[in-house]
Amino acid sequence: MNGKLFTIFSWEVTEKMKRKAFWFSTIFIPLFIFVISTVPFLNTSNPPERPVIIGFTDSSSHFTPYLIDEVNILRQKAKNEIILMNTGTTGKNIKTLLSQKDIDVGLTINKKATTFEIVFSKSIFRASAVTLKNIVSNAFLREKVDSVNLPAQLKAELLSSPKIAVKQLKDDTNTKFLKKFEGAFAVILIFISSVLFAGGMFIRGIAEEKSNRIIELLLTSCETKTILLGKTFGLITVNIIQLLIWAFVGALFFPTQISVVLTLPYFFQLVILFAVGYLMFTLLFVSIGAFVKSDSDAQQLLAVISIVVILPVIVVLHIFGQPYDLLTQFLLYFPLTSVPTAMLKLSFQSLGNVEFLLTVIVDLFTFLILLLVSSKYFRKRVIEYGTPSK
């Protein structure tokens, strides 16, 4: 039995590594992970490099010179230029100009120059609105100082800007948590992506073997369990080789990110979850390939499984906020979602030792059930739906 098991195992590894799908997924999955993990964190919240256009309406008519003076002072210090536009000359109100994107930030000044309203429509101009608030405050102070009879030296002291140092303390706790979460989340994405990509490849491989009768030849000389185990461990080995390629490339181009993942305090638990989850899913896909009647049926079933597998990622905020409620516990112990959910709870540091052990047991028990059921019906289904010889 061991000799036949090794023969099936080695044949499975060799045949799968010869396929274009293997090398396509080896190249595409890392690119896919890189894109979806990088694009959301692109710095899109910073103000644009172009000048910020501030539209203002001055009903007092005497506040405008002070506003212009303060803007000119800031222009000498600011990185981005500020352009003032008197909207009173356009015949349009502030909100209209904002909706038409003619201005970025709007300022309305009442007749007594005592009430000011600053409005903006896009969050990227929030910092510009805060800057405008400071400009208005300084202009208001300058206008009030000029309206009273004070000695020139006292005016200069009142209008001088104090030296204020603003420093941000490093929040090591949040920084470390984010790094750990990003590392664990990358492992989750790799697990889900590799399972789904490999699932399609496994199912198509079984379908081809059914059509060219290779699987029937195996059934005549080997026990069903030997075939299932040989194929399962062969496919797992193919995935391990793929993971090693990704790790090598990652170590060359992303050494910092790889070191973060390797130094996670729960890295060993992630590896165990990855292994038992992949073991269960591999046998599941091998069984599906033998049980379905056609490739189209297999792809439809794979699509349903894909939706279920990524469900924990879809409800990630719920798992983070409610790690012990009914939905989270169901996802944790349901075989198709147990591993992604457990990985997420690990990254949130909310997975207890008992939950970890129960998750592993659930996946291993599911693997044994699949092995027993598949062993019983695999031979019958393959022969029933195989292509008859002519």
C-alpha cells in the first residue's frame, strides 16, 4: 500500500506542477494579495498638490483686506499656494460653487464681521478648512487691534505669533497591533486565495482523469483510500512548494513584511490552522471532482463554496466588535469558515486556547468524515460518470 500511495503522490505532484494553472496561480495570487492589501492604504486623504481655492463672500466689505494680508503671510510659509476668490463677483453662492467644484473651501462673512461660516464638501480639504479657520482668527484679531488706539509696540506684541511646538507621541500599542493584524490578514488572504485557486485546479484535474479513464485504471489496482490520500497529500505538497516560492520572493522584495509575519507571537497557531484547513479543503475538492457530473456543475458548486469561505472577511468588523456572539461562534465552528474566522480572532487576540483546539478538532473531524464518505462512494461515482470506452 505504501508503494502505491507514494506512486500516486509523486505522480500527482509532477502532473500538477506541469500545468500552466499552477504557474499562473503562483504568479497571480501574490500580485492579487499585493494589490488588494496596498490599494486601500494608498494615501488618498492628503490635500492635492495644486493650489487650494478658497471662495469667500464678505458682507462687511471691510474685512477683506485683513483676510488677504493673512493669506499673503501664510503663502510665504505654506507648501501649497492658496488662491482667494471673491465669490460676490461671480453671482453664485458658496454652495453652488462647491458643488460645481469651482472652489475647494468656502467662507461666508456677515455684515459686522463677527460671524464666519466655513464649508467644504470633500474630506481631503478638511485640513485646508482648519487652516482657513486659523487665517480668519488672525485676521479678526488684527482687525480688532487696528480698530482701537494702542501704542505701536503694544500692537506688534499683540499681533506677534507665539512659538508653539506640537509633537505626536508614538502609540506603540496601536502600531504593534496594526502590524500584527496586517501580517495575520496577509496569511488569511493567502489561505483563502490559494484554497479557491487550487480548488478549481483540483476539480478540473479530477474531471480530466475521469474523461481519459486514468482514474478508472487507478481504481482497478488501488484501494479508494489510497487514491484519496495520495491525491490529497500530493496536492498539499504542490501547495507547499508554491508557498515556498512565495516566501522566497517575499524575502527578496518584502523582507520587512515577511519578518513581521514570522515574528508574530501566534505564528505557530496560524501555521497549524493553515495546515489543517488546507488538508480539509483539499480532500473536499477532490471529492467534489469525483461526485459532480460535469465541469460546469463543479464550477457552480465551487462558486458557492467561495462565497461561504470569504464570509468571515466580509463580516470582519462584526467579528472584531463581537468576538463571542452567536454569529461569530457559528462561523468559528462551521467547517468551511472555521479557519478564516479563527485566524481573524487570532489577529484580534480574542481566540482562546480552547477555541483554537476545538477549531482544529472540527477541521480534522471533517477531514475524517470526508475521507470515510468519499472512500465509500468515490469508486461508484467515478465509474458512473466516467466516459465509457468506445
